[in-house]
Amino acid sequence: MPKDVVKSLVLKFQRHFILFPRDICLISGAPRSGTTSLIEWLGHQPGVSAFQESRILLSIHRFIEEIHRFKNLNRDSAAIVSLARHLVFDYYSSQRILLGKRLLVDKEPLEPIAFP
């Protein structure tokens, strides 16, 4: 069976059975501060899946901020935040095989986080 077909099947399997890390770590830092080297090193550790600047966590954070701004959405904020969490995990699990990984690490530059 071709390698890309196997990968596609495994990605579908892990999404269907929700088999991906339960913990997420966000690494951020100033430009040229070593965050790229750190994320590359972490990505080679067993049990860790590392992403570089996926932007999904920043996008979801902005979405959740908007939920709290509007009263009609704020009433259902717990349910919406739960949906957002599932969206994040679905995104990551559609990008890479995460079976056997305990920690998911993503790297974002400091500017969008500190100076929105």
C-alpha cells in the first residue's frame, strides 16, 4: 500500500477515535531568540509532536475573546470553548500522525501574542 494512502488512513483513524495528545504547549519568543531551534529539538523527542507557527492557537484565542465580548455568545461560552478545543485538536490531528504522542508543542512569534 502506498505511503500516502497509509498516512491518510491513520489520520482518519486517529480523528475518529480521538487518539491524540491531551496536552498542548505554546512556545513564543522574540525574533532570533532560539525558539526555532528549541521547537526542532523538541520535535525530535519521543512522545512530542512539534508544529511551527500553525496559527491555529492564535485564531482560536481571538475567537474566544469575541465570545466574551458579546452577551448572547457569553451565555453559552462553556459549550463554545469546548467546540473550539475540539476544533484545535481536529486541526492538529489532520496535519500529522499523533498516535503515541503525549505532548503537542506549537511555536508562534511573540508579536501577534504580545502586540495584537
